[in-house]
Amino acid sequence: MDTTNTQAASTTKPQELRLGIDTGMLESLGLNMYTSVGKSLVEFVANGYDADAELVEINIPFDRIEEARAAVREQAKKEVEEEKRGTFTVLQDPLPEGIEIVIQDNGHGMSAEEVQNKYLLVNRNRRKTDGGKSESGLRYVMGRKGLGKLAGFGTAEKITIWTKRKNETYATQFTMDYEEIRKKSTAYDVTFTPEYIEGLLLDEHGTKVVLSRLRCDAIKAKQPTMRNTLAQNFVVLGEAFVVKLNGEKIVEEPAEYEFKYPSDDKCDQDGYATIEVNVADVVKYPIRYRAMFRARKGEEQDKAANSDGQGQPADVKGSLPARLRGARIYCNKRLAAGPSLFELPTGMHNFHSQSYMECVVHADELDRQDIDHISTSRTDLKSDNEVVDALISTVTQIMKDALQEHGRFRDKKAEQEMDEDPVSKALLDQVDLLSTNTRVPARKALKALAARHGTQSRLFREVAPLVVRSMNAGEVLVKLAHLGEDPKSISVVGHELVELARIEHSDVLKLYRGRRNGILALQKLQKRSKDEWKSAKFEGELHQLLKESPWLIEPEFSRYLASDKPMGDVARQLDKELGIDSEKPKDYDPEKDKDHTRPDLVFVLADGSQKTRVTVVELKSPNIPLTASHLTQLEGYMTKVERYLKNEFKTATVYGYLIGSLPGNATRNTEEMVLLDKYHKSTPAQAWQIIPLTVMLERAKTLHMDYIEVLAKEEERFDEELS
């Protein structure tokens, strides 16, 4: 047996084995964990807070960054097309070195020795060395893992640190260069050459971080997004700790709330209630919380529009984006998890109000123990342990209770509005003529509608009469009795009405179940388009779905006038629908029209008194972002229809709906940015609306689901009663 190779391989037998850390670990803890400038800035702000700073100032040249990003991307794209580089390397290019992000705080700063022994010690746990308090002893520190100093590498390739202690005459400055670090084999080989700036004032103190060679893919966020990120991540912003971005103070955007849970009398002076989290009957710890529900914008506008008989009632808005709904859990005044609905069941009463719900939870004790329960990225809690599971269960129960109390508040408000509103009172008078068993579900349905939308809303005004009519077969019998009809005749008529009521009730259920199926189909289409973003097109499927279920766009749409027809055909169909003499409009001849542009859907609503409303709908594939050109296309259709109608109907109004998917807020495509700008600045008074598919789906669910449930629950009782 030849043992030469074996002996050669085992000649080195170290007496001591040492753990090594490759420099790639710094990439994992910096570049890969802090993937955006927002996340990086949160870490630097937390460092300032832990250093007892009263002020953190951030300066970002947004305009220069956007201009430089466009130039770098354009050059990189050109090189890819010329096959001079790989496709995905486009994302890695840094911006020119002269473009910098500066973060400066007036905290205690560091001496050179502290820089070496504390700041540059990766994964230093200051909870053990400093007892979890800041140097002054007045603050619980936000940092725990000793990784925040690497956050800059998620945004920049070069980080320069300047820091000075009070009562010292010098400052320490050094630069960490990502490219230089990568050249070293292990983290132990990485060194930085410090520069000492002498002759400084004794009272001067603080730390300044300069990020340069900014990463192109990490700095997409615009200033409003950045401000919101900083405001949401900290609940300590105020007079004692101020953060400024480009000279402007960061504050949480003010919001108007219609309901808070618990009530003020059950909260402390800061506006929070306290409850204990029970961990398996072994440990208990307190948390502070408050759930708040945003006011629904549009209800007051509806009231004003209906009070004077003028104007179009607005759609009720004010709901939160999905990413902001639910509970935010803070530990030591910094966001640790959420916003999230956690384990909140979707089938509970008043669940739709989660669209308006914020819940702020302070769970400081969770982050003051030896065991770390917060994920390394500080975006979630470490699950699958009893401490966290108990907290999530408690927070979920708080949200359940809040939704139930808010539901009672909305119900009470709805009852009050219905008692005061003449239209609602007239409907209730009709309901009072129904049988006792029918009266109860009818009132429930009306109250559900009023609680969700308000009695002044357009949706209530249009749908409430339909709800009453779907349940009023017994009203005929009551009227016959009042008229003194022969009892035998009433019996015969009653038998026929029973059959009619059975058919009507079945038809109503079929109608609403059909609408439920339409909503589910739209939901599936939206999900598929998300999964295949910018690949396969779904415009045809969306078009067909809205042809079959036009009520998804607006509840009053039951049929379309034209679908994907040339403008000449649209004009002829308008002639037929509205009774227009085709020879009357002098400036338009449909027979000679050579315009072959094709609007997707056209709807007509007319009441016979020359008040005519024509709605033109333009659809775009839900997996392709909308652009300004799409809106221009819609406006062109609207102009053509309006010109055709203006000679015949002086009061004819043409509206336009552009339906599709909004571009992302971080887009750099000019057409998409213009579209987003127009969408955010649009008002209910405009002739056109941009309707994101998500909004249309939410609106359809909001309008129809409650009544589907109410009617379905009544089906069994109704059948028993009729039999």
C-alpha cells in the first residue's frame, strides 16, 4: 500500500486551530443586508441616538443623484448592447465620487482608542458591556448586534468617518474602502490608516459619516419616500431628538382618525394602554398599545354634494396602502416588526376596516433581555419561540378587539345618520312595512351599507333602494289588505307572491353570487399578472372579464354600448342608443369617418331628459405599467366622442377611465413618472380617472361582499318561511 500522498498531506499538524472570517462576511452583513439607502440611514440615525445626540442631520443631493444615475445607466446599457459587459453588472456601477451623502450627529463622539476597541469591533454586544444604556444612562440603546457601522456598504463603496470627543483637541478620521477590503483574504488582514486633525475646540463633539461612490441600485428612493421611512422607523422624534433631511425636520405625517381603541380614559398621558403578555404562564411582561382608524375621506364631500343637489358625490377614500396596514411593533423606540396584520383572520366581522387601521405597540422588554428576539435585519421578529409567539397572539387579539369596537362605532354612526337623513328615513319607512322576519335582514343590510360607506355616499344612494326592493315581496300583501281586498283573493294572490318571492330571492342570490365569482376572477387575474410581471400579456383576459362583469368598474354599469369597435361604429351605436338623427350633426359623418382607433369599452347612462353621460374605458394589461401615453390615448377617445355629441346634447358629459397597473414609485421611466404625477394630483372633479386594478378590486369587494353574506345567511330562513 502506497502511503506517500497520505503522509505528505498530514505533515502540517497545527497545535491550535483558529477561526477565520473571510472578508466576504462583511459583504453579507453590509451590502446584502442593507440593500437601500433608507435602511442604511435608519442605522446611522440609531447610532446617533445611542451616542446621546440631540440632532442628526442628513444631506442628500437628490437631483444630482438622479441625473448621475441616468447617465451611468445609459452608459452601462450601451456597453451591454455592445457586449462589452454582462447584463446584470449594470446594477453594480457606482456614481462619480464627488456625489456624497453626509450624516452628522452631535453625540459624544469617539476617541481614537474607542474607534479601535468599540466602533471597529464587528458584532460588539453593548448590552453586555454597557448594560443596554447609552453613555449618559438616560437612554436605552437601539443598537444590539454591532453591525450598524457596515450599513453604509449597502449604499456606498466608500465610507469616511470623522469623529471627535468633547474636551479633546483632535478628531480621528479614516476611510473604509469596499474595493480595498475585498482584496484582503480575511477580516483580520483589513486595516485602515487614520488621520488626526489637531487644534480643534474643546467643546466640539460628534460624528460625521460621508458615503461616496454611491451604489446605483441602492439609491432609487425619492425624498418623500425617504422621509416616510425615517419617520416610521422611530417614535422618539421630537424636541429631545431631532432628525433633519436636507435641513427639514423629519416628523410623522399628521393623520385624521375617526376612532381610537381603547378610549382615552383607559390610556396614559402619552395616549397608550397597557396589557401584559403571558408566556406559557411562566413569564409575563408589559406592552403599551393603541389602535387607530383613519377617517374616511369623501364622506363630508358626499354630504355637501347631496345637501344642495349639486356635484358628484366622491368615492370614500383614505384607506392605507396594504404595506402600512396593521400593527407596528417598536422596541426601545425603534421599529422592530411590521406593519403587519399578523394572525388576524379575514372572516371576522368588520374585517374590511383593517384597510384604515394602524396599531402602534411598544414592546421594550422584548429587547432588554439577554436573548435576542429581533431578526438581524430588524424587519421582523424571530418566530417559532414562545416569547415571540405570545406577543404576536396578544397583538392579534388587540387588533381583533379594536376591529369589533370600531364596527360598533360605525354601526352606531350609521344608525344616527340614517335617522337624520331624509332618503334613508324614506327607505326605513318602506322596510317597516315588511314582515318582521324580513324587516330584520333588510335593516341589517342597510346598516351594513351605511356603516361602510356613509348614508351620503354615491354607493349608498344607488344600492340601498335595490336592497329594499330585493326583500319587499310582502309589501304587496300589506297594501292589498289596506285596500280591503277579499280575503280569498288575498290568499290566491299571496300564493302567487310566495312563488314570485322565491324566484326573486333566488335571482338576487344568483346575482350576488355571480358578482362574487367576478370578484374572485379579477383577483386571480391580478395575482397571475403579478407573478408574470412584464412577460405574458393579460389585456385580452381583462377585457373579456369586464365585458362579462362591467359592474366591476362601476355598480351602475350593467351592459356596454361598444367593445373594441372603430370610432365610426361607436358613433352609429350612439345614434341608435340615444335616438340621434345621424344627419343632424353637421361637422361629423360616421359613414365617411376613416378613424379606425378603437376604444375598449363605451357605456351610456341616460335618463330621457337630455342628461346623458358617456363613459369611455381604456384597458391596459395588468402586468404592464401604465404610462402618460395611455392617458393621452384615452383623452383622444373622449375628445372624439364629445365632439360628436356636442351638437345634439348640450348637457352631454364624457368621462374616461384608464384601468391598469400603476408603475412603481421608484420608476425612472419619464412616461411612467408623468403618469404617476397626474394620478397623485387628480381630483374627483376631473373628467378622467386612473383606476389601478388593485383599487378597482378593493372597491368591488367593499361594495358587494357584505350583501352577498347577508343574503346567503337569509336563504335558509327564507326557504323555511315560504314553505
